[in-house]
Amino acid sequence: MRRLRFPLIFMLVLAMCPAGWTPAKAAQKADTGEFSLATFEKSVSEFTLANGMKFIVVERHQVPVVAFELYVDVGAVDEVTGITGISHLFEHMAFKGTRTIGTRNYAAEKKAMDAADAAYAALNAERAKLDPDPAKVKSLQESFEKASEAADNSNPEEVREEFSKILERAGAEGLNAGTEYDSTQYTFSLPSNKLELWFSMESARYLDPVLREFYKERDVVLEERNMRTESDPFGKLLEDFLAAAYKAHPYHNPVVGHRSEISNVTHAEAEKYFRDHYVASAMTAAIVGDVNPKEVKRLAETYFGRLPKKPGPQPVRTVEPPQQGEHRVEVEAAAQPYLLVGYHKGAARDKDHAVFEAISDILGEGRTSWLYKSLVKEKKIAVAAQAVTGFPGEKYPGLFIFLTVPSAGHTTDENLKAVDEQIERLKTEKISSEQLEQVKTRTRAGVIRSLRSMEGLAGALAENQAVEGDWRQLFKDIDEIGAVTADDIQRVARTCFVKRNRTIGVIVPPEKAPEKPKS
């Protein structure tokens, strides 16, 4: 499936949260062999507004609940040098309300925000000089902090975070958002009698967003970076690993952004980024639950039809050149050692995508995988060993990742040697028809699992539509993986898993300081 299947250790360490779920009735049909794309399509309606926004609607009337996913085809990969992290920052801003939500006197609030922006511009101008005056910088910093605090306090405390509070009072569950390399996703569910509220609120924050508490929220993002990257050895490793794997393509930049860029991004830059990227043609909405498709279309035209028609963001022009030799990166830390190994591969629409999915299943998914059985169960040199395809994204060519966590008394070198052994086995040992059938069965089971919650189905449909151009790919994966042969697996393994195409990242103990000579 095209929902990114990060291993558990990635999810725990990085708190990444891709979705993947839906209703029990479809799952039950699947278990009896009656489930098919043709059957599922009968419950689906889809339409595109005049401004280019796409809607996918699935009727599920078992409970009076509706799950919503708004998938915006904008993520960290769309950023340029100087504004890394701005996609993630705008995700935070999207909950701050509009000119009428989150304020009691917008005219006064706007005046206060403009004053804070002016104070920050003056501070930035002085700091940018070749020889800034320290006393003046200090004075301007104090003026900025005072103006920023005044802007943040221009609304009564009871109306702050009003956007989220309105939805929560209406019974919203799972109110959340996430920024990844390829996209930004906004998701939650509501009682079905609150359907119009979603259309009203969700469209308003893209039609008329107010980036209030901007500098305060920027500091929140900086602290998030500190917690997840700068204070976390694995976070540091992952950031350095991607920087080593990609020298040209923007997949080398962290989603959270670089500290120096986040701490200097301006209110005006964030507003421009929103105007340029958050356009209707870059949005896909999936709505699953107790709804009437005709009513959904009427509300979509009424509310989201207000968004202007504009061309979507241009695809990333930069293409990562072929790697001509192994790249290695080390992070020194007094922490649990990790091993990351990544090989360059194609994007989601690549002809061998299904082959990589099959390889991921064989090598690294679950306790029956080759890596787990060899490294964890038999040799006991690792406490975790997994393989994942499509990291850090699949919109553009990504990586096939191997991750191991060495057990006590064992090293990353031992783990790398053992991973290499399993890769070599894949190149030389033909996969049996029984093994391939098991892969197909597990793939089908994965689709069924993805249909066990309305929220997950909404997420999977929206992502497949945006990345693949067709939500039906969620189901077509079954046939595509079913068509993979043992020869395909050997061909791809021999072509992709070669030394010059890989990047290795490890956490190693800090180097001991040289002993001082005795006097």
C-alpha cells in the first residue's frame, strides 16, 4: 500500500504518524474472499471543483460519524534554502484561526501584529550588518519582545485556540495534523450531524488564515527541533544520514527545518509560502462515514468553492544524480547504537515499486522476516531489525532502508555484516512460490487492516489519489504484488543493493579524549 509503512522504532523515536485504516463490514467481506475493488467502488463518489480541489466520498452508515482527511500536496520537499521548516510551521499556524475565529477585535489585533513585525524587521536589519551595535541589538530585541507579547495578548485568553475549541465542543475526535516530506495532512472526525461545520471551519482556515502568535509558535517549533533532533542521538543520526544520502534533492533537508532558518523566518515569508502553495488544486479531501454524497458536493461547492482557482506548486526540478560510491556518516553519542543503511530507489510510480514492496515484506516485516529471524532470533546480535521501502518520501525517488538496533555486547559492524548476508541471500537464493504467495496474502491482509477505521481509509484514499493520481491504487497493489516473480526480486536486488548505491549511518560511542602526559 502507498501509505508509508514506517517501522515501529521509527514511529516511537520520531513520533511520525502516517494513517491507514477503515470499516469492519468491508474487512469481513474481504475475509470471505468477496471483497473487491468493484464492490468497494459502489460506495464511492468523487468529484473535482472548478478550482481544482478533489473530493473522494465513501458512504459508511454503520455509525453516525464522519472522518475527514485534507491532504495538501505540499511538504518539506517544496522548501528552498532559507525557509526550511516553513511547511511544518504553517501546519502549526493553520490552527490559529481567521479574521473572525480566534479574535474579538481583528482591527486592533492586526495593528498589534504589524507593530511586532516592524519591530522584528528593525532587529533583523541591525543583526544583519557587518558590524552590528551590541547595545542597539539588545535594545531592539527588548522592543521586539515587548511588541510580540502585546500582539499575542491582544485577544482575551478565552478566545485563544478558538478554532480547535469550537470543533472539540462539537464532538471532534482525533483533531490532528502532520507534515511530512511530500505532504501536510489535516485530519479529525465529527458526528455526522456536524458535517457542515467541517466544511465551514476547514475551508475558512485556507481562505482567510491569520498567522497569529507567529513568533511564539516559531519558538515552539525550535523547541520541537531541540527535543526530536538536537537532544536525540537517533534524530541527529537520521538528519545526518539523509544529508549524506542526498546531495542535491531537497529530501536532504529535515522536515522540522534547520535551526538558523526557523529562528529567522518572517511572518511575511510564511504568508507568501501559504499563498503560493496552499492552493485548491493542491488539495485532496477524503470524507468517509455517515454522509449523503449529494449533500457533500453541495457543501463542497458552497464552502471550498470559495477558494480561488490558481495553478498548483511546480514539481521539484532537482534530480538526485546517481551515487558513485558508498557514503558513510557517524554520530558520536553515549547512547544506544543504531545502524541505518539506505539504497536509492525509484518513486511510487516506478515500474518496480511492487517489487520493492515484496522485498520489504520478505526481508524486514514482522517476526517471520529474514532479518528478524537471522539477526534477532538466531544470532541474537540485534534487538530489532527491519526493512522499509519509500523513505523519506515516495513522490520522488527515495530510499530502501534497513534499520537495526544491536543487542548488548554487539556492534553495528556485526549487524551490517549480517544485513549484507541476507541481501546476498536475496540475490542468490530464488524465492519459492510458497514464499511469494505468503507475501501476496500479507499484502491483502494489510489492505484489509487499512479498512478497519474510517480515519485510516480517508487517509489512505487521499494519499493514493495525490501521489498515484488514483485512489484505486490502494487496491491495485494486491494485483501488482501478486504479479511479482522470483526473477523480478533477484533482478531488483542485484541492481539496487550494491555498495556504490548505499549510505550507511551509525551511532558510535564518543571518542575518548587523549590522556594528558604525566609530568
